[in-house]
Amino acid sequence: MIMGWNRIAAGCALWSCTAVAAAEGLDQRVEAMVRPLANALSSAVFYRVDIFGQPFPLIVLWLAVAAVFFTLYMGFINIRGFGLALRHVRGHFHNPEANGEISHFQAVATAVSGTVGIGNIGGVAVAIAIGGPGAALWLVVAGFLAMSTKLVECTLGVKYRRYNPDGSVSGGPMYYLEHYLGERGAPRWGRALGGFYAISLVIGCLGIGNMFQSNQAYVQFVVITGGEQSFFADKGWLFGLLIAAAVAVVIIGGIKSIARVAAHIVPFMGVLYALSALVIIGMSYEYVPAAFRLIFTDALSVESATGGAVGAMIVGFQRALFSNEAGIGSASIAHSAVQTNEPASEGLVSLLEPFIDTVVICTLTSLVIVTTAIPNGLMDAGLEGIALTSAAFAHHIAWSPYPLALAALLFAFSTSISWSYYGLKGWTYLFGEAARTQMLFKAIFCAFIALGCMIQLTAVLDFSDAMVFLIAIPNILGLYLFAPEVKREVNDYLRRIRAGEVHINGD
């Protein structure tokens, strides 16, 4: 028996050495092949123009203008509909006989798990380091405006979803974009546009929604288990296999399984991070008034209106829109699975997603940095990203980086399981809904998770990142074209609620 285990151990060691060696060779070959294409695509998608001497990516401007437009066009629905959104999430309007697979709460939890990630911890610190404390205010403003964009795309996701023979549903931008052109005599162009979105989504999910998440999870795990002395320090392949297996257990069950897990993980990781941040902010209470003055002064100062304030606004909007993904359309895929016959109801629920992701979690990170890192000189120590946030936590409580690292691990895991569903729906749009087709994609997705812990494919990540934001162009165009229809849908639903025509549980 011992000899048997020795043979197994030797075999695993041999496999790991072979896998790592092969991965290193693959790393170099893929980088050399993909880098020119990634550079060209990234340069086009993230093309920057100077505004008052500050570089501004046009894709961010595209998303920001849309957020402002939909907020005004929908009559500040992000304020008017917020209370109703909370009532829907609490189940007040749940209809157990409606079409769909998951509840309103599960839908928003799944979508939030896809957007709340490492960027909420490390990306905000980078934004403040670049744009100054004023970036925190513009980050909140951008998150508030983005709520309206989410409402439009998620209403459309439910309205134009398709019902499969097995009772499941498929929805998202590829379906409503195809429908718009198909209804206007151009079904082939509609299918082509939907196919382009689906292909881009699949590529994106394997990069920023997969390899990047597993790699960051691995890095955080090594840090909290001893750094270079950690057992996993040179065993990325093993950690990759373990996290791939954990993800596989969840995603094999489809959206119902993903939603159940998300419904437990999202509240836990959100509360864990929020409470940890509030404790740190509370321990720096003497700096809180000055921190708010600094944020507003830096963001609105007339003296810096041609420089610092504009820079803060640009960086704040960029971080917020990159974080909550409003305008990309990915979240509408998760919201499409909701159990409802009222598309506008899920549009209202989706208002909560940018609010949680950006207005709450990103703001808490901002306040940790401004109340703790800045007054205590941590930003002058050469730290950046998640390392700066972690140092701010550790300034008051030495062991506080551990719950922070746990939150980061959960953020990465939850993002992966949500993006697996987004990628799956892009895959089935292209290749059909057959069970074998779906299992093939899930196997590929899990393989890329393991690969992300073994090698650094920065070119692939850059390429997938660009592809994800490239699809914001056709998606936003579609939202503009559908805007009058969505406005009628939402207003009619609100009118029927006021008239008592919509069933409320308990009536």
C-alpha cells in the first residue's frame, strides 16, 4: 500500500514538473503570438484623448455619456425605483408560477458576484493614487449614474430571452441585438451581431473572468500562507487544480447552482469586507472629517478645474465603470434567468448592482485609503494596489490583512463562477444548447482556471480585456435604440404597481 502511494506521489511529482515545464514553454509561445494582436486591439479599444491635459479613454467616455443619458431619459429611475428594487429583492412581488429559474435575490447576487472583484480592493487604491482623493467622489457619482444603464440592459435581457426545451432560459445582448435587426428585415445582420457579441464574451470570460481571477486568488493565498515559505509558493498547478475543482462543482449544476452559491457567498463576503473596512475607518475617526473635506476639495476645487479635478473625475469614472461593467451587457445574462413575467421588475432589481459594487464597496475602500493610508504616509512607501489597501488595514490591526485576503479570495471565486455562466451563454448561442456542448465549455473553462495559476499570459488577459469592452460599443447602441421601448415598459409597470394591479405576496 505504501509503495502504491509512493508510485502515485512520484507520478504526481513527475506530472507537475512536466506540466510546469510545458506551461512555461506555452507561456512564451502564446505571448509571442498574441502580443501584437493584443497591443493593436487594446490601442484601438482604449484609445485616449487629452482633456485638459489628462488622458481619457474614449470607451470610458462612451460608457459615461450613456449613463448620463439614461439617467436623464428615464427620469432619475435610479432614485425613484430604488425602494421598489429593495422590495422585489425581499420577495414582495415574487410569482412562483412565472417563467424563469432563479429568484430576484439570486439574480442580483449572481450579477454582483460577477462584478465585485479584486478591483474593488486594489483598483480603487490605484485610482486614488493616480487621480487623488477627489477620485473617490467621482467614483460614487459614476456608480450612481451607471444604475440607470443597468436597468435598461437588464429589462431587455428578460424581455427578449429565449426558453429552451429543458425549461432553462437564455438571454442577454446577443438575443436583444439580434431581435432588433431581425424585426427590421435584417435577420442575418442580427445573427452576425449577436455572434460577434457571443464570441467576444467567450474570449473575455476565459481571460478577465477566469485566468486573471484564479491567478489573483493564487497570489493572495500564497501571501497569507507564508509568502515564499508557503507550501503552495511553487505549486501553482496544484492550487489551480483545487480551485478548478471547486468551481466545477458549482458550475456543473448550471445557473440554479451558481445562483444558490452566489446567494450565500455575496452577502458573506460583502458584510465581511464592509465590517472590516468600517472598523479601520472607525479607528481613524480623528481623520474622518478632514478626509471628507479633502475628497470634496480635490474633486470640486475651482483652482484645479483644469488639472487635478478633471484628472480625479476621469480616474473616478474609469474605475467605477470598469468595476460595475454597466454598458457591457454581461449582467443582463444573469438577470435574464430570473423567475418573472415582468421584464421591468428585473430592471429595477438591477439598480442595486452598481450601488452595492461601486457606491458601497468601492467607497469603503476609498475611505480606508483617505482616512488611514494618506494621513499615515503609507502612500509614500511605494505601495500600490491591493498592497496599499492591505497596509492601511494592517496599520491598526496587524492581522487584519487576513480577513481582507479571505474577502479577495471569495471575490475572485465568485467572479469566476458568474463569468462561467456568461461565457456559457455566449457558447450556447454559437453552438447550441445540447448538454454535451455545455459540458465541453465547462471543461474548457475549468482547464483555463488551472492554467491561470501556472503561467502569466498577460497578452491573453490584455486581449480578453479589450474584447469585453469592445462589445460595449454595439451594446450601448442597442440600448439607445431600445430606450423608448424600455421607458414605456418601466412606466407601465410602475403605473400598474401604483394602481394595485401587480400581485404582492401576502395580499
